[in-house]
Amino acid sequence: MTTTPAAALDLRYPIGKFQPQPAYTETERAAMIQEIAELPAKLRSAVSGLNEQQLETRYREGGWTVRQVVHHLADSHMNSYVRFRLALTENAPTIKPYDEAAWAELTDARREPVEISLRLLESLHHRWVVLLQSLTPEDWKHTFVHPERGSLDLATNLALYAWHGKHHVAHILGTRKP
């Protein structure tokens, strides 16, 4: 998994844009599974001690609030977990995308305490990591079809979500700078 260095200055992509590799080794997949395992604790640390005003801080002009980012991670990672399960139990299923911007504007994403999604992510990531660690080399080749992005294999989707967690934690940490 690589990122674009020039994009690091872009507040939308504080760690660079996701760029998939043609293939991932077992070692790379293991490292990405570890990143999935560690995300809930890193996210909890990133929001630790923030008051209500800070949770309403936008990571960039026109961007989401810290609160919305936390809830978005729960929404997005739930969708990804389900996509893994669908790909493992069906033959190249076509998944249903969702309007993440619209989801971020729903009342629960705008107003609920971040603790709700932090706990959800802890449980979700526990289950997800158990599933990911059980996959065989053949399992990683399973695919699903995203109507807008085309066919994605599970190894690429793992790389995307390992990046996704770090991407949004970086957004939150960026709001904490003096």
C-alpha cells in the first residue's frame, strides 16, 4: 500500500491518497490486519479528552466534524465487514454502495456521543480480525463488485480499509494541533 507524497499537504488526504498495489504478500496482509486490529485503540486515543466543542471541530473547511468522522468510521467499517462476508459466501456479489455524506448528516452521526461508535468499532474490529486471520491464500482472491468501482478482491479491500482508518485518525489528530 502506497500513498501519494504530494497529497500529504492536502488536508483531505493527510496521509496521501490510497493507491492499490497489483498484489499483496502474506506479510503485507498480516501487517494490514494488525492495523485493523489497532484502529479502535488509536481512534479512542485520538479523541481522548476532547470536549464537545472540539468534537464539533471540522478537520478542514467543508469537511466533517470530529464526531462525524468517528461515526463515519463505524458506518464504513461495518459496510466493509459485511462486504468481506458476502464475498466469502457468494460468487462475486454486487454490493450496495451508500451515500456516506448523507449518512454523516443523519442525526445519530451529528449528535450522538462518539463513545457509541468507539465501542461499536471495538467489537466490530474484534470480529473482523478473527475473520481476516482465518482466511486462506485462496480466500483472499474472492471478489465483490462495487457498482462504481468495479471488481475488488479481498486483499485490496483490506488494504483500502487499513489506509481508511489511518486516514481518518490523521484527520482527527490534525484538529488537535496548536
